[in-house]
Amino acid sequence: MRGKFIAIEGIDGCGKTTQIEEIYKWLPISGLMGEYSKLIKTREPGGSLLGGKLRSLILDNNKTNQPSPLAELLLYSADRAEHISKIISPSLKNNDWVISDRFAASTLAYQGYGRNINLEVIKNLESIVCQGLSPDLTIFLEISPKESILRRKNFEPDRIESEGIEFLKKVNEGFKLIAKEKKWKVISANKDIKAISDEIKETLLTTFS
């Protein structure tokens, strides 16, 4: 038996963290998981012990310590390789379920469409890192870049969040293209929290029942 892998994607401020908390409380009592299965809640970057250290490097807002776009891509890839090896794959093999705040598509959206790194280079790197592993279900919480910035106006931004609206527009368009290509479940994140949560739960029931 193998567990299920769910990824939640979207630009900053779309409500991923809030919805993952809702799913985390609901899934174990939903009847979808096996009797002895556990639910693992994780994130990228930073899902593993090493990943936590890489996260601090990747998101550090110190202007004098910013990685180049290529170095940034490789740091994200190193984080994902460790995440898969230490957290995701062992959990799935144990018939546990994994829900991750971001996965490989975020790198394609942010470093590919956002940073303009060659998409084929990123996809080739992804194939090495992921070794065929992909989410059983990806949910894209969609909001506009303008709404993203509005929602985050009272929070101290990390380095990626500080890039501004033009960068965010490119990332968001990238996410839309990826979502269409990969046939993700797209949910408008402009609704209230409960309405979004209900739609996610219905999607999970439809997908895994």
C-alpha cells in the first residue's frame, strides 16, 4: 500500500497555510485514510531538517547576501531532494498521507516564469530530483497579484515576497499555464475560508473515494 501525496500551490497570500490547517484537522476523520495511516504536514522550502537551514538561506532578505537566480534554483532543488528522501517518500511507503505547502511546480513558476530561467533546464533538474514522484492531487488557490500584495501589507516580507507586483504577475501567469497543462484543481481563493475549505474537501472526497 502507498499513501497519498497532496500539494497546495499558489502565489503568496493565497491562503495555503490556512487551508492546509483545515485539511489537516479534517482528513484523519474523513474516512479517506487507512485505519493506521498518519497525516504528514510539510512545506517547501524547509520540510526537512536540512531544508530548514536551506530555507533561511533562500528567504533571507539581507540585500548583501542574495543568491544569483541559478544558485537560488539549485538551493530549492537541494531542499526538494532532501524533502523527498527524508520526508515524503518514506511517509508514502509507510501508507501515510502527505500534504505539502508547495512542491516542484512552485520552482517552475517562480524561478522559471518569474526569474526567466530556461524552463527545460528546470524540468530536467526536476526529473533528477523528483525521480518520478509527483503529487496525486495538486490544488491551485488562485488570487490576483494585487490581492496578494493587499493581503500581505501588514506582514514583514521575505526575500521572494519582496520582489514586487511585476514579478508576481509573471509567477501567477506561470501557475495558470502549469495548472492548465497538468489539469490541477483550480479554486478561487477570493471566497471566505469555509467556502474554500468545503470545496477542497469535496475535491478530496471525489478524488480519493
